Amino acid sequence: MVINQGIEHFNSPLYLESGRILESYDIAYETYGNLDKKRSNAIVVFHALTGSQHAAGRYENDNKSGWWDPLIGDNKTIDTTKYFVICANILGGCNGSTGPMSIEYSSGKSYRLKFPVITISDIVKAQQNLFKRLGIEEAFAIIGGSLGAMQALCCSIEYPNFTKRVILLAGTYATSPWAISFNKIAMEGIVNDPRFKNGQYEADDFADEGLFGLALGRMVGHISFLSPYSMRKKFDRNYVDTDGLYELFGRFQVERYMEYNGYNFSKRFDPLSYLYIIKAMNIFDATRNYESLSDSLGFIKAKLYLIAFKGDLLFLPEDMETIKDTIISLGKKNMVEFAYIDSDYGHDAFLVEYDKFDMYIKKALDEEF
Amino acid sequence: MVINQGIEHFNSPLYLESGRILESYDIAYETYGNLDKKRSNAIVVFHALTGSQHAAGRYENDNKSGWWDPLIGDNKTIDTTKYFVICANILGGCNGSTGPMSIEYSSGKSYRLKFPVITISDIVKAQQNLFKRLGIEEAFAIIGGSLGAMQALCCSIEYPNFTKRVILLAGTYATSPWAISFNKIAMEGIVNDPRFKNGQYEADDFADEGLFGLALGRMVGHISFLSPYSMRKKFDRNYVDTDGLYELFGRFQVERYMEYNGYNFSKRFDPLSYLYIIKAMNIFDATRNYESLSDSLGFIKAKLYLIAFKGDLLFLPEDMETIKDTIISLGKKNMVEFAYIDSDYGHDAFLVEYDKFDMYIKKALDEEF
């Protein structure tokens, strides 16, 4: 499978939900597989909070594959010999798409905290412009987990003719206060870190040591992605070192895991971008511009395939069920399927338990309309 | 009900589990009700992580009552017209008992980070010395929730003749990696806060503004005490202010709640004490000095009354059930009772849902042996 990278520049303004305007912007993306002549085989993949457009494949000299590599590739569930897969870095991100550290045209300087608040709707709108630019008027399917599921749901409401198949994993129709409170820890950590300098840091300030505040945000993120059960299975009460006194004074494996992942993440991810993305997550509410959830979901024309995970505390399976029930209450019982996956992995399951859910994705892609 | 305050000074050394020694130490406490002539009506209450010896009653000019006031008082479930109730501030605490900011006799200075690591066993041992000093050789019952339940369980294993009735709420036999990971956020927050000065702060440095790192620890603590369900019930997605644009850019109620409680807490609680107590929590494992859980629980002579709460993610009801099953497997089925309380409040339920569990406490106190 070949990885194709692209970046598109848009010179026409993007009108944001907040009322503010981005005069111009870039959207970076990757594609895998080939677009067929009818331009009818595109599958859009939306990435999650800390993901990127690098969804699949592996670059030379890179020891890690894309974040959904087990699913996407030649002869895999999302088969790149058959489909043209595209994944775009979200607006506000830090992997090539326009975000807070991008240069503002009018001032010639980075936006930083002057960057406008971005919503999921804005992210989806910018992506639609990318797809149009690439000649994709309609996608065969769209799919996303977590923040990616928010984009997929938003897209299905606001662009109801864009696709017939919408697959949501570990998603919700509105971010819960539980999730907002985890994000709050990250926000407080970042803005109170002296090295964050109220957003006036240099782009390479954190390349070596990372940024404590963002590391902390990532650590607390890890808690929210996991569950008491998956943590016990993974770490139990194991110590990093178990000789004698160390057992009393020493570090637990789970502590080392959090430190390692937290600080490493903070070396590669932009803290301002993180702030803007968690804000976009917090304010996601599919009912905001509608009378009710029933009203907003009523706009959807595609079939929804919902994949929820037991023990997902961040985006409760109950919320996915509410989406299902709402669609059914609209008299569209055959336009929704709900798979409830038994997993101890909590929210993270959509990045781990492929064997338990890939058949539902396959089924969705195989269904004909 | 009269609140009696006391503080006892101990000049004989306390030998700690770590091998280190406290040359002398103080234990501060409160009592309610009167000790009868036979000294047989004492109920020991153990406080949780951020609690104190002020378990019940209200001081003049104080707008808050003790942390278990709905349960403890004249004619209440723990009836102070009948029982003599005693609650001691834990060793390592910051409400009068010896802790890291106490003066080390040999140096004449505060211990700070030279304070020895304290375990639940050490805390219980110091309290036993207090009870002996007060002439209480045997307690009518002992009771505690959360970290207090750890003390009660430890006491029942290590001092099996001390009482016949042990009531544990929202407890566990060993702290889970999930709980350790929440504590990790607090530890990282505190030790990385520049104003913490590696423990060399002045005692009143945080009285006005609080300490960010500890506030963060308290905020993440609040998440762990609650549940996705109780948060939704309490805050939903409500904004602090809902006019126009504010809805997009503004603060959520849950964010304000966390800020308010986090920073207020950090004005009144000592950060070093917090570090030592969460360390004591992390390393609590009732099996540490035993072959197995069955081995350690085998020492218990008292009857165990276990009260677990559905949705307690911090100390899983399953762990309380493991305690029950272990006691039963020891052939002591009539020495354990297990109440599983349906609650959306998560771990916090033992401080909230009195109506749902006070009858189990009453039943335990009424049972005769």
C-alpha cells in the first residue's frame, strides 16, 4: 500500500460557527488506494483528538504505523485495493493543517491565542472543501472513532447527501461533563505551566524535554481512555523495581507508563493546538443549532452504524444508544444498526479490540443501497 | 452534642513499616458522647484522604459541619447519646497530628521531604497507641469509608482483638492502578509547581491564592470520586453564563465547580501532607506481609460489614466482593455481610447517599455477639 501525502491551500474565507472568519487555510491529508473513475469509492476516515492524517501504512525509518493500520490497507477490513481512503488533519491541528501556530496572513505572525475557537462543524466544513477540491462529491462511507465519530456524525447531519454509510465508534452526540472535566485538567495544566508563556513559546521549545502541563493533560487523557479493568489487566500493582525497600518507596508500572507517554507526547504535539481541539470537543453538541436531538438527527439520510464499547466512560455506550433510539423514534428503524462490544478496554477499545468490531465495519461497507 | 478536642503527645518511638522511626509524635482527635464506665461503648471512625478528625458537629462561626455529621450525633445512626465516638487525624495529616510540616526533634526544623513514608499500618499503629492512652482497650465498633476503610480493614487484621464489628464503606483490600494513576496526576502537579519549591515553601504561602499543583490534584480527585452519571445529573452541559457567544467560548458549570473546589482546597490543605497520604494510599495492600489475601483476612476475628457502591470506579465493588468471598472461603460465612448499594454517585456515595446505607450501619451496631 502506497501512502500519498497532500496539502491543499484554500484562499477563500472559511466562515466559522463563532462568527469569525479564517481568511485562508491549509488542510493536510493522506490517501491510500486509488480513486476509481466514477469517484465513487472514497472512504473518509476522521481522526481522534491526538491522531493525525497518518491513519495507515508506515514510513521508512519510522517504527510506528498509522493509528488505524490494523484496519486500513491492502486486503484489510478497509481494503485499499478496493477503496480510496482519505484522512485529513483537522483544522486547528498541528500536523500540517492550519492551527494556532500557523501564520496569520494579515499580521505575518502566528495566531497563537488569537486563533478563533474551532468547532466540529468548522472542521467538517473545511474537510468538505478539501473533498470538493479533490473531486469527491460523494463518499462511499465515512468513519470515525471518538472525536472522529463527532466529525462523522456532524458531517452526516450537515451534509446529508455526502454519503450513504456512516460508521461511528465510541462516539456521542454531545460531550459529557465527565469528559469536559478531564479536559479541564489538561487546560489548567497547560495554561498554568510557566514554560507555556501564555502561548508565546517558541515552536521548538518543547522538542527535547516536552512541556509539563501538556504531559499532565496527556496523562489524565490516558486515564480517561482506559478503565479500571483494563488498567488492572495491564499493570496490576506491579512495581518497576521490586527489590526490598523499593517496593515501599518505588514507582508503580502504571506511574512509569503515564510519565513516559505523557512527556513523549508533549515533545511532539503543540500545546496550543491541544487547547483548541479539547475546546472543540467540549463544545460539541449535535443539538446546538436544532430544536432537539430528534430534530438534528432527522436531517440524516445515511444509514448509521454505531459501535459502542462496554466500559467506555468517556463517551458512554448509553449515549450511542440514545442516538439509535432517536433514529428509531423517527421511524427509520432500518437506517441504524447498533453493535455493543464487550470489552475491558474502555474508550480505547476502538484502537485495540479490532477483532471484536471489524466485522461490523465490513458488514457496513458490504451493505448495498 | 458536644465536640471534645484533644491532642496527645507520644514520646516513645514509633517503629514504621519502612524500617524508619518517628522519635516522637502527636495525634490530634475529636470525641463525641461519653465513654461509659466499662469503657465498652467506643466507636472508632477513620477519616478519608482529605478528611480530618472533625467528623461531626459544627463549631461556632463555622458554616460547615463535620464530614459525617448526618450519621454521627445525638439520636443519629451513630448515636452519641449511646456511644462514645472518636476520630483521630491520621499520622502524616495536617490537622494537628504529626506530619511532614511538623518539627523534627533532632533538627528543630520541619521534616518536609525528610518525613518518612507512612503506611496505613503505621497510621493504625499510632491510633492504637492513642486508644490505649485513653483507656480504650476494645472498641464497640470501628468504621471507615475509602482511606478510612483501609484503616479499618488493616486494624481488623493487625489488632484482631480490638473490636467485634468492622464496618467498611467504599473500600478495598489493595489500591488499584486506576486509583494510583489519579494520584499520579496530583503528585506530578504538586512536585512540578514552582511555588512548591521542592517542599521548601513557607507554611502560609498558599493561604491566599492556594497552590496550583495541589488544586489540580484536588480537581482530578473530584473526577475520581464522582462518576459519569453523577456528573451528568449534577452539571449536565450547563454553562455558567448562557448569553450569545459565551455559550461557545464560555465556561461550563463543571469547570467552575472544579476550579472552585480545587483552589479552595489548596488554601487549607498542606501539599506535602497530601503527597504523603496519597503515597500511603497507593502502597496499601492488605496482602503485602502475608502469603495471600486469604492468609491476611484469616487473622480477622471481628465480623465484617461491607458496604459497596455501584459505579464506584476508584474502589471497585468487585474488590469488596472479593473480601466477602475470601471470608466465606475461610469457612466464616456468618462473619461477613455485604450490602451493594445502587447509586449514581460513584465513590462519593459514602458521603452522600446516607438514606441508602445508614440502616446497614445501624444493623451492624445492633447485632449482638
